[in-house]
Amino acid sequence: MYRQVLVFAVFAAFLCGFPASCARNLNYRPIIGILAQENLEDDPHAQGSSYIAASYVKHLESAGARVVPIHINRTEEEYEKLFNVINGLLLPGGNVDIEKSQFTRAAKVFYELAIKANDASDYFPIWGTCQGFQQLTVLTSNKNLLTLTDTKAVALPLTFSPGAQNSRLFKKFPKDVLQSLAEENITSNFHSWSLSMQNYSSNAKLKRFYRVLTTNTDGKKEFISTMEAYRYPFYAVQWHPEKSPFEWIEKAGMVHTLSAIKATFYTAHFFVSEAMKNHHQFSSQSEEEKALIYNYQPVFKGLNSIFLQNYYFD
Ligand SMILES: *[C@@H]1O[C@H](CO)[C@@H](O)[C@H](O)[C@H]1NC(C)=O
Ligand SMILES: *[C@@H]1O[C@H](CO)[C@@H](O)[C@H](O)[C@H]1NC(C)=O
Ligand SMILES: *[C@@H]1O[C@H](CO)[C@@H](O)[C@H](O)[C@H]1NC(C)=O
């Protein structure tokens, strides 16, 4: 009996040597940081200097996480302090300079802290959506390798790479959701820039770091639409899972079908389950309370706005 327990303990320790497979002790109160970005110049509702679109907040909340806004224009010390109390990072879509903005500056600090933490077996996941995807490619390669594509307002089906349905990101998706993603035009694309397969393949840093899970084409260039890092819990989608249930502008590329909304949920469910593997926590309940996004009120921007509601920050 004692021997069996010992064998089991050794086996469990072995499993947990690989952070991705260590499922014990999930943190069921995960808190995910969403990075704010510089306000759009033509935003008639803008207050202060930066914003977070509320759809990203709702996307994570729908799967059991709470959100802390990460302000731009803060010191590295403040970012490091925040990094050590949150359980994951989401880099949202938007429209800033992904080499020179304050958004980029903060993303880089968190990216480097996440690399260091994961290397030290402190599991810290990052998710990038659209601009967040693009930002991750710049952070990993130290270059902007993006190219213009005709993908500004179009819903596409994903072309899965061989074996991608068994990737960490997709392997627990229900079969019908994977089938919908592969066959129906349900992933919303709202980007001018893309990482082409060509530039990915010819950049050793990107190729070694990320596994391509899905691709798409604008008819001329094949580009990466979903990827995950091989050795880090970093995930990136060029499409917008948060839009289907939470954005309502009437525009080509917007999809509100049952299958699109179901697919959205599984993306959030996956990323939040990754954040549950992290055990950072605030030093006290009052510190946690002060940081949460519930301290801010989103502004309703109207039905014709690309973002239905935004949070604004100083
Ligand atoms: C914040 O923004 C101001 C104005 O752009 C800049 O001078 C300052 O260096 C920034 N601070 C940090 C910590 O980035
Ligand atoms: C590859 O990257 C360069 C920038 O370094 C860009 O100018 C070019 O358009 C890209 N080409 C393709 C096919 O993606
Ligand atoms: C669906 O996606 C395909 C690309 O796979 C595209 O050719 C087609 O035009 C799209 N249909 C619609 C209605 O957007």
C-alpha cells in the first residue's frame, strides 16, 4: 500500500514536471489582466488617454474569470508588481503602433516577465487577439514581419493544419464546434495586417516558437489565423472570438449564429482554464478589490460603434 502511494507520488511529480499537464490544484478564482491601449483619435466618447473594449472583459467573465485593467504609461516596477498578482494576460485587438506605442511598451514588459516565469515553472498564460496576435509576433521576432491583406470585414472558416485539432488550444473543443470552425464562415476578421505563412516560415524565431494551428487566405496571401507557442502557454488568434456574442454593429464579417457563439465560449473556456493553472494572488482582499475592473463603468458608444461599450482610463 505504502509502495503504491509512493509510486503514485513519483508519477504525479513526473507529470507535473511538464507545466501543461499539471492539473492538480487549479485556482478557481482566476484574475486576468487586459492591457489598455491609446484612445483612437476619432473616438467621440473618449475620456482620459486609454481604453479597453468591454467585449474582451465579457469574453473572459463568461468563462469564470475576473478582469483587472492594466494601464498604459506605468513604470516597470508597477507592471512587475501587477504581474505577480494576476493569473494571465490578454492582449486585445485595436489600432495602435505595435512597435512604438505605450501598449507595446507594457506588452513587452509582461511578455518578458511571462517568459521568465514560465522558464521557472511559474505557469503564466498569454492570449493575443487580432492586434494582440500581431503584437506577439513582433515581441517574439523583434521585427514587424506583417503584410497587408484584404481581410477588413469578412467571416471565414478556419483551415486547420494537420494535427491541429489535437493541439492544446483545440483538443478539448467539442467535435461539432471544431467542425463548425472548419466548415462555416464564423470567424470574424477585422484586420489590414497579417503574418503570412511565407514570412513565418522564413523567420527562424517565429518558426521555432509558434506552432501554426490554422491558416486563412485573402485569395492572394496565405496567413496564420491561429497559433500556439510550443514551449509556453501563449496563444494567438488573428480573428475575433469576442465579437459574436458581445458586439452588435451591423457590418460584413459580424456573425451571431449559434455555432459562432458556442465557438466563442470554448476559446474563453480554454484560456481561463489555462489561467487557473497559475497561483499568483493579491496580498489582501482590499488590494484585489481596488484593482478589479468593477471599479470602472463602461461607456455605451451606440449600436453603430465598432465597440459597443468601452472602459476608459486616465
Ligand atoms: C508617460 O507618458 C508621458 C507622456 O507621453 C511620458 O513623458 C512618460 O515618460 C510616460 N511614463 C512612462 C512610465 O512610460
Ligand atoms: C514580409 O515582411 C516584410 C517586412 O519585413 C514585409 O514588407 C513583406 O510584405 C512581408 N511579405 C510577406 C509575403 O508577408
Ligand atoms: C466564406 O469563406 C470563403 C473562404 O473560405 C469565401 O470564399 C466565401 O466568400 C465566404 N462566404 C461568405 C458569405 O462570406
